[in-house]
Amino acid sequence: MTVFVTVTGVVQGVGYRPFVAGIARESHVSGLVRNSGGVVEIFASGPESAVTGFLRLLREHRPAGAVVLDVSARRIPERRFDGFSIARSGEKPSAEKRPPVFPPDLPVCGDCLREMLDPKDRRFRYPFISCASCGPRFSILDSLPYDRENTSMRDFPMCSCCAEEYRAGRRRHAQTISCRECGPQLLFYGRGGPCEQEEALRRGVALLKSGAVVAVKGVGGYQYVCLPGDARAVDRLRRLKGREKKPFAVMFSSPSDVRKVCRMSPEEEALISSAARPIVLLEKTGEAFCAGVCGDSRFLGAFLPSAGLHRLLTDACGPLVVTSGNATTEPIIHEDGRMAQVSSPLLGGVLYHTRAIRTPLDDSVARVFRGTPQVLRRSRGYVPLPVVLGVSAPRPALAAGGDLKSCFCLLSGDRAYLSQYFGDLENYRVQRNYRAGLERMERIFGIRPQAVACDLHPGYFSSALAKKIASGLPGGQPVPVQHHFAHAASVMAEHGLESCIGVVFDGTGYGTDGTVWGGEFLLCRGAGF
């Protein structure tokens, strides 16, 4: 008996193929597994009882990080295979009806952390350690299927040791596998001159401890970092950012360190420790840091390291103020050349690596309200996972969003693919990132919008771009949506409501009568109010 299986969901970049190969051998099934477009395809052959048992295990189990939406199996003419193998990826999926699902960037896992902190391990203190279950994903992706040559890791050919691990063991078919011999390198420039590897890390740590602000290249872009207990360092950071009062977030090495300065419920600890590694708003228990970190706010934005480099820094320095590497109104810097153009006496040095970032991603922000997590800014750790809706759209669509704290949404079937957070679209570089992000997501996920919705405001960049895109579609015009009704409608969609009284207090918004609206009570019915 031979079956052809298609598995959809988050099944690339999470060690799914080695997992399938393992249960196939356990079930005494021959065949192959491969990535194909954004799905996983499997040929399984053997006695009917063995194949049936294999399919049962496939539906009941999954590796950490995988999200299986559907396992579709059909019987095909019998084929014979020599054992079970992981095959080269196919160019296109054979029977993919909907856009693929791809994982966001994943935090360094416990196994990799143990290796990184083990003096006997060959990856001891290697900041870019990763495996099939952790490491950068969407931030380095060029195209699907998820293979090394389709990511920025193609710049780092595997050494013989990594190539051997790639064929067997915990890192079998881990596309980001690397080590100090063959992988991304850690570099530093700034005070004291350039250096690399362990010396680069020591130089960065020494500068931070001396009260300097250091730019650190993270998973999704550059970040400005300083000690939270040094008032002069925090003041320098505020002047560098052009950020007068808005609170800063603080990165801690572990949840136990967070508890020293914040109250944290079990739900909040689960959120801060989740795979998304968001900044979580927590109630402070006192003033552990200088007043300049978060001012009069009774909340602190706390988060845990998402990468090995961040863990090494917090282990050496303790808690650190970490904020996006950009001036206020500018997007996060993710290109090394752009960072090199930042010339300021307020910046002590730059600690960076040689792995290119394809998609810039700010840190996500969340909180727990009445025991339920709420995402306030959805970016690294969540994007590009789609939001699955309760209804299916009749055709692919683009929602362009507003100009403030912007993001867009691509809709296909019952899946809404929200982009990362971009910032305010009044800035040209933010506009450029927005356009590039839209092109990338359309290309990677194969979504070609046939309808466009935009904000009612005629002066928005997002509205102008929506009109340009819609001009090439049937009808030729976007669907304008009043800003405050859009907020109410999003909550209706989240909770499956057909009608409601929407109470929206979101500052000013362009009204349907051409005047400025403030806060409204809206009687909402379906797609209108």
C-alpha cells in the first residue's frame, strides 16, 4: 500500500521532516518526505497496517514549534522505496489550495543554551547557535521552500563537522546549522578600534558596564542597549533616540530576574517565556532602575533574550535597556551599511554579526488582561503566522491599514496574514519598508489581492498606495473604511459578532462627512454602521 500525504501548517523550519522520517522508521514504512512550496509532502509505502499506524502517529504527534492544520492522505498506485529518506525540496506544491504557513523567528531553545554555556561543547559561547527547533526563520527567508539556499544562511557553507551533524542527530536537516568555523561571525567597531569573536563580545560588555550606549544587531534589526541603573547612560540613549519621555523596555536573563522588580502572574510568566518572546507590560514592585527608564509609569516592559547573543550579554551585564536602533519616526535599522552611517558621540560602539536580515522586525509587545494575553504590537515572534478567521473570503484581498503604527493585512480564504509593525508612514524610509514588506509577503505566500481596502482619510500614504494598487484591478477603486469603524469591526471579527454597539475612543479620525471625528458610539451591523 502506498499513500501520498500533504501536511499543511507550520511544518517548515521546525524539524518536521526529520520527525516524519523518525516515525516512518518506527512504523516500518518506506518512502520519502520533502518540502514542497510551503507544505510538506510524504510518500509512505508498506503493509496496510504499517501505513495506517504511520498516519495515526502523524496526526497525533508533532515536533515542538509545529502547528499542523491539515493532514490529507490519498492512496496512489503502489511504489517501492529503499528505506525512508528526506528528499530534496520540490519547486512547487503538488496540491496546495491555500497559501502556506511559515513559522516566525524562534528563540534559542534549552538544548542550544546548554551547549552554548558548556565549556566542553564545540559551540561554547557561540552567539548564533541554533538547531531544527530554534533560531531565525522569517527574518532570513528569501523564498519557499525553506532550504538553506533560500535564506541568508546560503552565505555560510557548512564545515565538515556541521555537514556531518546535518545528516544525523539533533541538527538533522537544520537549515540554520552553523558554528564558529563556518557560520556568522561576531564583530565590533567603535571605541578602541575593530575586533571580532570573543574579543568583540568582551569589548561590547566592557563598554556597557562603563556606561556607554552600544548598538547590537539582533534577530530582526539593530537595537540600542545600555544599563538601566545608569542615569547618564539612559539620558544618552534618550538623546540618541530623540525620545523624551516614552518608557524603555528592559531585557532580563530569566523569569526569576524579572520577579525581583515586577509582579508576574503565572499567565504573564507563560507569555514572557513563550516562543514569541514579546515585551510584556508588568506592574513594578519598586524603583529598581533609574527614573529615566520608565518615568512615572507603574508598568515596566520586560522581556527575555530571544537569541544566544542577548543571553550572553545579560549573563555578563545583568538587566539591560533594549530599544529599537533608530531615531524616533525612523524605522528600525537592519542593514549594516545604514548602521555605519550613524555617527554620534552618544554611541559608544556597534556589536554586530555577518548574517543578513531580509525582513526587519521590531520586538512584539503584549500584556495579560483578566488572565488573557493581548498583543499590542504584533511583530517578531508572531509574524508571519496567519490569524485564522471564522469565515472564508470569496477572493484574496489587501487591507492597507492606517498611517500611524502601520501594518497591512493580506487575506486569502480564512487566513489573514498580518505584516510586521512598520511605524508611522509619514517617514519615507518607513514607506519604503512598507512597500518592500508588501512585495515580499505577496511573493513568498503567493497571494495576489483582487480587492483592496484602505482608510477613509484621503491624505494617508496607505490610502494613496491602495488606490494605485486598486487601479489595476476590476472596479479600479479601493473600498474606503472609516478609521474608528475599522477598530470596532476588528473586534467583531475577533469575537465572531454580527452586530454590536462599538465604543471607540482612538483620538481623531477622518469621518464619513469629511469632518474630524473623535470618540464615537457606533451601532455596527455587518460591514456597516
